[in-house]
Amino acid sequence: MDKRQIVLDTETTGLEVNQGHRIIEIGCVEMVNRRITGRHYHQYIHPQRDIDAGAMEVHGITLEFLAGKPIFEEVATEFAQFVEGAELIIHNAPFDVGFIDAELERLDSDIPPLAELCSVMDTLQMARHKHPGQRNNLDALCQRYEIDNTSRTLHGALLDAEILAEVYLAMTGGQASLGLGADGSDASGSGIGDADVAIRRLPADRPPLTVLRASSAELERHEAKLQELDQSAGEALWRKLGNP
């Protein structure tokens, strides 16, 4: 059965939902079987209140820009239909879920709280478990997993969701498959360790493979990664194997 996941991010008028702050942007990126499908949901929303100056410095969205945009009530059904039945992947999930649930509670509708529509995975908690004692915000994770976020000068819900999708895939095993199925089709899995890869016989007249040696810079990065693994999970398996 195909696994559908939605990577979600929001931008808001401020940090505290219990002070009446509202959602002003929702961005969602769809993945099926760990592949980004190209389907997304993106909506700017008029919050019907002012935006805190501190929040505006983070996302750059002004009330003037939001003039004429729909209010949450006008987009709630479309949003709920997009995410229903999926696993939501959110960085610091309590923040976004709290804001979305507060918006849903304001409605005179039968749309239930988010946890009844979807399951939720918090990548911040996942990152803290994998990298204890380290910075685990989205920018830090991009640097750690060598994901390009140079276009992220300001926060934006859809851009952050796209970046988080790449971070999540890197944190949970990288590629969804190696694409080496015996019939030429891609193999699906939850990570490299799960991919079913067929071993093909090479033709006898195939020329020898070119061997590329690692540069000194690459060796230094490799050693730095091993030291990181040593600190987080004991001696790296690579060292136990004798650096083959």
C-alpha cells in the first residue's frame, strides 16, 4: 500500500497561539513512498488581525500583502481534503498543529482536529534524538546534511516545507531506492537498507572500471563524519570493520 506523507509548515502573526495569533501562510509538499510527487498545497491567509513586528522580520509578510487574500474559513475544507489520511511531517509539530487546531476550532464546521485527520511526525524531536546536544533548527540540519538552503533568506511556508522534505529524507536514510530493480523499474522502500536491489551479471567484454581516489578534503570530511558518529553512537561501524 502506498504511503502518503505531507511535509507541512506555517507562518503566523506571532508566536503565541493562546494570545490570539493566527496563521497567515500554509505550505504543504506531498511525498508518496518517499518520493516528492510535485503536488503541493500553498495558501496565503488574511489573519483578521495585526502581525507582530518580530514575526514580520522572520517571514517578511505584511498585512498589506495579505489584503484580499482569503480568510482561513474560506480555505479550511480544501486544506483538510489535501492532508486527510496522510502522515504529516512537521518541524516542531506542536507549534503548527496548535495553530491549525485553533483555526479549526473557530469554524462552524464538522472538520475535526488535525490529529483526527492525520498522523503527525515531529522532525525536531527526531533530530534531537539523533543529534543530542546540537543545534537542530532547519538551517543547522541543512548544514549537517549538506542541503542547499541558500534561497532561504526569509522564512516561507512552502519553501521551508520543500527544504524540510529533503532534510527528512536525509535523516531517515537518504534515497528511497537505488533504482536497480531487475526489470529496470525503480524499487520502492523506506530507505537504502530496505531497497531490494538485484545483482546483475556484467558482460565479459566490459572495460575495467575507473577507480577514483578520494581527495584529501574528502578524506577530512569522512573522518569528521566518523568522529560525529563516534560521539553519538559509540565507535562507528566503519572503524570496527578496519576501514576497508
